[in-house]
Amino acid sequence: METKYISLKLAVCLFLLQISIAHTNKIIWNEVISPERLQSRIGVFNDWYSKFNSNNPKVEAKMTEDPEYLRIGTYAKEDIKAEDIYMKIERKHMFSHEGIYDTKLGSLIRQIEAEFGFDDYFNLVFYLLHEMNNPDSKWKPYLDLLPRQPTSIAFKYWERKTWIEEELVNTPILRKIVDYKFFTEKKASNFFHAIVANNTDILDPTYYNAENIEWACLILDSRIIYVNFEAFLIPMLDFANYKENPQNPSRTLKPKFTNEANTYTEIKAIADFTKGEQLFENPGYNGDHLLLYHGISLPDSYSNCYSMSLTFSERQDDPLKTRRKEFFSKYFLFDRNHIDMIEECVSIRNPFPRRLLFFYYTLMMDESDMDKQDPKRFGLESDIFLLDYVKNALKTQYELFPTRLDEDYSKLMVEKTPYKKAVLSYLVEQKKYLTKLIEQYQYEMKKLIKEDSL
């Protein structure tokens, strides 16, 4: 009885603490930065960066020319040729998880690591929040430019969901957005209850609240740059907006430490840039990744693909759906955390992925086919009947869209709200890509028929 009383008392105390915190929380994403103030901060950043990393006199930060987005870009201060080294970045110029050990949170982090193990992402979350609240941080000019409103489409999703769901109906990314939103909210809540609530003498709960932890997660997920598999925030480089070089669209940003001691990396330009021109990088992300984490869409991107989520269970009128799932799982894995779902982003460069074809091949089987010990798993792209089946399935997916492509394009042309513009652009690109994919299957079928007739 006494134990129950103590547990109830603790629960009540925690509840009262949360109510108290809710009224005094400092929420980072509520800060409003005017264009004039942002412009002033950019000037401060450029002055700071020229001293902080004097290796990079070729670039500077500026406001982009699109006033709707209030985005910052990286601009050339002199002519830069393709493959020229335009940035040399030493480890000390990278915002790293290691920095947290030199703060007042260092001893707490070491205790947590001793009990639960090392987690560089966790360290980055709390280091970012610590430095954001530190007026004397050496990173302050950079942190002052980080977006207070994260660009991820998952940010404030519950407020925007009705419109987004209407536009993205019948697209797999809708589920990805919801999953990601739940995941970041749960992660932020877990960090708060497991770490902050138990260490309020070190971590002020009015600042290290769940909202700010979620903000830090969204910022990191959209800005982390990996160098030799290590995660960093890299001032100036992470201001570079995304675009491909049309002459070499497969050229992507993949920083590596240049020397054996892993102390610096060199960044080469993906194209020619003239003095005063905005300098772009190409991370090679597909459309789903760009919309989900960055809140943008790149039209006609080389890295784009058509996103598909496929399950056997959704076919309620199929008496063999359970058998098909079991049969498929003998030869191919379902995607992580799923027992009956595959997720494919199908590219024109590889329109016939084996797992996708085998999924549809399994759908075509009858019960006797599934008794075979060694089913056909290779050369499926040469099966005309299978290609026709997949092509018709893709056509059905296209027909399920409630709007026509020209209607979506017309809405995109007049839309001004950045996140809505990104959603509409993504939808247009997916429909365009699906059309190309259907044509590719049709072309391949005609080619096989012609070969068979020779």
C-alpha cells in the first residue's frame, strides 16, 4: 500500500512539474527573426567565419533571391571552376558530438554513456541545445542562422495534416511523414523523461523541454553532414542549397577526411561558379528524403525515383495472402520493422529491381506454384507476362490519384506557401516519374516481343 502511495505521489509531482513547465517553457521555434535581423546576423557570421576558418576565402553566406523561403545560401566570392577545392575544413571547424564533453553537461553525459553506451546523435542533440542557450558560445554566429522553424515536412504536421493528406493521398510518403513525426515526438519525450526530468539540477526543464529536443532532432536530421561516417554540423557548407550539375548529375557530395590523421576534409565544386553566383551541392537524395527531412523538391532530379509501399495483407479478398507472405519471406526480406511490407523507390536506371518483380511474381502464383522448392527468382525482367502484370499495376496506381497532373501543375504555379509548394512539386514529380516508368515497362515488353519474333 505504501509503495502504491509513493508511486502515486511521484506521478502527481511529475504531472505538476509538467504543468509548471508548460507555462514557462522557452520554445526555440517560437522565435521570429525578421529578414532585416537575419541579414544583420549573416554579416556577423561572415565576419566571424573569415577569422574562424581562414582556409576558405572563396565563399560567403548570403540571403537567397527567393523571398518566400528566407533561405541562406553559400555564394562564390571569386570565380570557382568545377573540381576546384573551394573549402578546406579542419575538424576543429566542425560542430561535433565531442564538444559536449567540454561543457557543464560533460560529466552527466559520461555517466549516461557508462550506463547505456555511447550515442553520438544523443550527444549532438544536447550539445546543440546547450550551445543554443549559451550567449558566450564560440558557435553563436553560426547557431544564430539555424532556422527556428525546421524545414522538414513533419514539422507542425498535426496542424497541416488535413491539407497535406488531401494532396498526398495514395502516396507512400504520407505514412513515412506520420511515422517520422511520431518517432521524433517519442524520441524527444523519452529524452525528456529519462534524462532531463531526472537531472533538473543540471538540465533546466523549462529549456531542455520536449519541444526544444524535437527541434534539435529535426535540425540535425536535415543538416548533418557525414565525413567518413562521422556526423557533423559544418558551418558554411551546410548553407549550400541543393541542385545537380546538369552535365554531371550523378556527381554527389561525399566528404572524406583527406589525410591519414582524419583532421581535415576538402570540398570540390560540382560545377563552374562565377563570382557572386550561388554555389550548390548535390547530396544525391531522392524525392522522399528531400521532402521528409528538408521540405523541398527538386524537379527532374537524376536521383528521383517512384516511391512504392507494397504488402500482401492489404488484399483482403485474396485467400492466399498469408501463404504469399510466408512464401515471399523465404527468399527476400521485408523492410525493417515490418513483417509484411516492402518499400521500393524505383528508378528509371533500374526499373526492374528483383525484389519488386518477385513480389508481383508471387501475387501471380496459385497454390501449386507456391509448393515449388526452387521458384524463379532470376531473369524475371525477361518474363513478358510478369512485366505486363506490373505495368498494369502501375497504371492502376496512377489512376488512383484523385487529381490529374495538369491540375496539380496549375496549383503549383500559383502556390506561394513554401511547404505547400514543396508538397505539390513532389506530387508532380512522382506522377511524372510513374508515367516514365510505365513507358519503360511498355518499351521493354515490345523489345522482348520483337526478339521472340526473330
